[in-house]
Amino acid sequence: MSQPLFKKVAFIGLGLIGSSLARVIVAEQLAAQIVASTRSKKTLEDAKALGLIQHGYATPEEAVQDADLIVLALPVRATQKVLEQIKPYLADNAIITDVGSTKGNVVEAAKAVFGENLPIGFVPGHPIAGAEHTGVHAGKVDLFVNHKVILTPLPTSADWAVEKLIQLWSAAKAEVICMDVTKHDEVLAHTSHLPHLMAFNLVEQLANREDNLDIFRYAAGGFRDFSRIAASDPQMWHDIFFANKTAILNAVDGFEQQLSVLKKLIAQEDSQALMGLLGHAQAARQHFNHMLAKKPLMEKNKVTQQFTILPGKKTFTGKFTVPGDKSVSHRSIMFGAIAEGTTHVTGFLEGEDALATLQAFRDMGVSIEGPKNGEVTIHGVGMQGLKAPASALYMGNSGTSMRLLSGMLSAQKFDSVMTGDASLSKRPMERIAKPLREMGALIQTTGEKGTPPVSITGSQALKGIQYDLPMASAQVKSGILLAGLWAAGETSVTEPEPTRDHTERMLRAFGYDVKTEGNKISLIGGGKLVGTDIQVPSDISSAAFFMVGAAITEGADVILEAVGINPTRTGVIEILKQMGADLTVENERIAGGEPIADIHIKGSRTLKGIHMPEDQVPLAIDEFPALFIAAACAEGQTVLTGAAELRVKESDRIQVMADGLKIMGIDCTPTEDGIIIEGKGKSGDWSAIFTGGEIESHHDHRIAMSFSMAGLRTSGNITIHGTETVATSFPTFTELANTAGLDLQVMNP
């Protein structure tokens, strides 16, 4: 049996938090011995009877002797006195931590006892968990599950002490975060202490009314929910309000200022501004709760979701409408925000990437209604109307948002910072930063190797440039052109090959003149955009998975409705046709300046391996992971060259796809700018191609969806790890795939 994490744990105080942690230590066998001290003899007797401690002591001095972990589970105001008592009895290797909700005063108490040379094992902590009942009997072994525990290591704290505490709280199934002491107290002042203060204040206000009985008798659920925390221990909150006085008073000042704004809008009956404020608040809560719920887990490279696709004879049929085009959705928000007047958008993609863009512009003062059933109304603020965001703009997993906004933000009067999730934080941003610097922007990629966060200093006068793109990239092209809207003179971008032209098309739809001469796109700064109506077509990148799925499945018959067939995006159609797919484009029409059509695919013949034409590579850059699945099912060899950009997408898509294909029995060779795939298909033979296996998607949504389609031709289970990012571009993927005939199961954490 392995050694326990601690030899002896001593609790000073044994209420809800202390007794819950003791239950965890007992359940997980983390200590050879647990003892406690508390003034209540009955508490110690009860703790023994519950099996939480072996020995109880009346004084902390007795409890801490020879202990290698000491947990101060007592009121913060008692910290200094207890530290004075135990100081002479501390072992050299003892870890000392606490569970208080303020940290600055705990550190000050420690300094009053130990001076500036604090014990190296001293690591303050704060488990953010609680319950309505207190005391040793209220403790629960699962109290900390999926709750945050904040550790605030000091410059004097030893790494080994921090690591042991991380192991302890991780065993309690808590999410452990390390944070600076001052930052902790500031954050908690806003998120915990201010709400409690407000709840106490509201209940006190209403209790003092003459009609207080009626007020409480007819109180609705919202009042009960909001005021519930006013039932907390008054003595504890009295101590917290004094202990974190400075940060709480700053939070109160901010609340009073915001409340005065709200009061003024109601008094003036400013409908649009009030709707914008309320909508922004609602959207912010939904957006950050949703996007950040999984972020810490992803940043530790832990899997938050997985797909399992079961083998068996599959059909693949139906008529489907896939979600709106992500590229067009992004741009509709960006351009509508800086236009004059109102822009109404239909078919907006309500996936996390596009919502990150929407939230960023709300954070910059733009009033946006929706999205609701794909409809968004944007009240434009004009070219000079964006306001400084209060904090860093969080782009989630969206490289499009970050690169295009880099161009726009470089021209603003205010400073800004953009951050992203673990995946986006690894993606290169120097490709857009370099040309923007040539235009006069002050932009830094502060991560390693030119990666996010991206920091931009405002008030820089930009000048137009002529830029030759070294590598075809619609995002880089667009970022430069968007900076050019504010730049002096002409800005032009010349592409090595044509890339998607959604930016150029939509700028024209908003009334901005953009010239295209061959591969050169140019515009003159200083104009304006005028609000308009935008219909977002269905996304051909999302449709591609169903196109490939139908093309590799016997008897498949799939129609994908109103898909955008922008000529800079149709590479996947041309490549599948060259491979021999039974694919027709029907009912072509124009919507919102973009060509759309219905795409009809049948699984009627075996695909053939080809050398994918390089002139189609930029037109299918996002669809290649799906096309690699088609190539594996084709007869003969498929060769891709000229696609080096695939190595710097959400993941190195060439290597990640090659790794997955090999796991599932496909012979393939990744190259510097492409891949060689030996197809296993045989004419007229629709049997299984893939052997199944465990696939790592590296949190890349297109990798996950591509390998899902391999499930149509597999002889064994396919398990795909890290699929939570599928929601970034295709929220209804699993539902539509199962409706079509895939046997796909989702396992959430």
C-alpha cells in the first residue's frame, strides 16, 4: 500500500468546512492520523464518534505537535492568536493553510506573528463551498465536488507545499486555482462579499417598511432566491466586511455608479439604452457561465466530453439544414457594430465562436438584441463609437474573432487585450501582428512563440500599406483590410491564391467600396458603413461532414438545404466531384449578397483516390479533415500538397488526422505541406474500412466531427476524446448525425 499524503493532519476548528475536509481525508485515506482542537468538548466527542479524528485536544498547541498539515478552520479574526499559540510547536516541514474567505488579513496576521520570513509551508487557501447548516454534523464528503478552491501561495511558499495542497483538494474533487492574495480579495469582494452585503441591505430595507408583512408575504421567487444569502451567519459577515474593507468599499462604489446609470435610463425612459444594458447583462451571464464552465478543465488538458460511435450497418439519409455560416456570422456582428444605423441578421450561428464575437462588441458598448432563433439586431455605433472594454476580451476558441479584431482594435483610441482558451492560446498571431505593425499599430503577442494573449495600444494613427500575403489566409487578409477602414490612404492585400471573400462581399453590402483586381483586394480608409439586413447562409464547412458521410455510405441520400456556395469556399464540392462522388448542386440563388444552393449527395459509387488540385486548397482549407476520411474510403492513393496552413489551425490538422487514421488501420504519410493516404476502398465493396480505436481530437472541433463520420464505415467502436469544442461551430451536430443514421453517443464529464 502506498504512503498516505500526510502523516498527521491537525484541524484547528471543526465546523462545516473542517469536518467536510476531514471526511475527504478519511474516505481517500490521505493521512495516517487526524486530530483536532476546538473549544467545544462535545464537538470533539462527536467527531470521534463519526470517525473523523483519532484524538481531540482542548488547545491548538497540543494538536499541532508533529503534524505535517495544519488546517486553520476557524473564524479569520482568530488567526493571529492561534498562530501565536502554535508557533513554538510547529514541525519544520509543516504545511499551514486556512479556509477563510479573505486572505489579505490572514497574511497580515501571519506576518504579525512570524515577521516577513513566513514559514515556507504557509499557503493560505479558500474553498468556495458552503451549506445552510454548520457544525461538525453538517460536514459532507462531497461538499467540494466541482467547487473551486483558491490557493494564494506567497513568495515564501515552497513549491512542494503548494503541490501537496493541490493534491489534497483535488482528492476532494475540487477545481484548484492559484491566485495572488490581493487579486483574490478583489475578486471575492465583487462576486461574494458584495452580493451578501446587498442581500442583507435589501432585507433590512424591506423589513423597516410599515407594510413589511405584505412585502414578505407576497414576495416572488426572485426575491427569495436573491435574499437567501442574507440568512448567513451575521458574525461571520461582520468580520468579513471589516477584514476586506478596502476591496468591498470599491465594489460598493462601482455598484452605486452602475445603479445610478440604470436609475437615469428608467427616469428618462431611454428604451434602447435600457434594453441594451439589460440585454448585455443577460448575455454576459449566459456567455461567461457557458464558456468558462469548461475552460479550467481544458486548460489542464483534461477531457470534458467524448463521442463514441458504434459499428454496424449504417444508412445515411435525410434532408437537413446545417447551422449558419460561421465566417458570415462573425462579420455580420463586426460590421453591424461599426455601421451607422441598425443591422438585422437572420440565420446567425449561435455557436460559441460567433457568440464570443458578439460578446466582445457588447463589451465595447454596442447594443445588440438576441440572438433568438438565429435573429440578431445590432444598433451600430459608427466608425468612432466603440468604447474601451472594462477588461480583457475573451475570444474562447475563435481564431477568426482574434485575428479580425486585431485589425479593428489596432485603429481604436483605447488599449485592449484579447485572450482565449487553451486551444486558441497555442495558435500563431504574428501573421496578423506583423502587417499591422507595418501600418503603425502597437500590437504585441504576449504568449510564447507569438501566441495569445494579444495586447494592443490604442490612439495610433494607421497608414495604408500594400501587403503581399506570404501564405493564403482569409483571416489575415481580413484583419489587414479591417484596419484599413481607419487607415490613411489605400490599403491593399495581394494573395498567393484566392481565399474566401466574405469580408469583401459584406463590406460592399454595408455600402463600403472594395476593389478586387485578380488576387489584389484594396480599399481606401475614412469611409463609413451603413446598417443593412444580412441573411447568413448555411455553412459549407459544417455541410462538408454530411457530404463526406453520404459519399462513403452505401445507399446514402442526403440533401443539405440553402448552403453557401461562395466560389471561394467550394473546394470541397470540386474535390469530391473529382473523386467521383454522386453530388449535384441544385436550386442556386442569392441571399444577402452570398450565393446559396441545395446540395444533393448519394452514396452510389466508390470514390477514387486523386492528387487534390493545389488551386482548390485555399478553397477547402477547413474541409480537409473530412476529406481525409473520404480519401481513406477511396480506391487508390490520395495526395495532398500545398496545405501547410493546416498545421497551424486549432491543431496541427495534418499530424492529428494522420495519427488518428493510423490508429484505425489506414496507411498514411504526413508531409510538410500535406499528406499521402492509401485508400482501402474497392469498387462495389461497401464493407468496413476502419478498425475503430481511441482518437485524440486535441479539442479541435473539425477533427472530432471528421472522425465521427468514419463511424459509418467502422468494424469497431470509435471513441473520440475532447469533443466539447464541437459546439463552437455546429451545436446540433450530434442530433443531426444520429437522425441521419449514425450511432453516436455523447459522454459528458
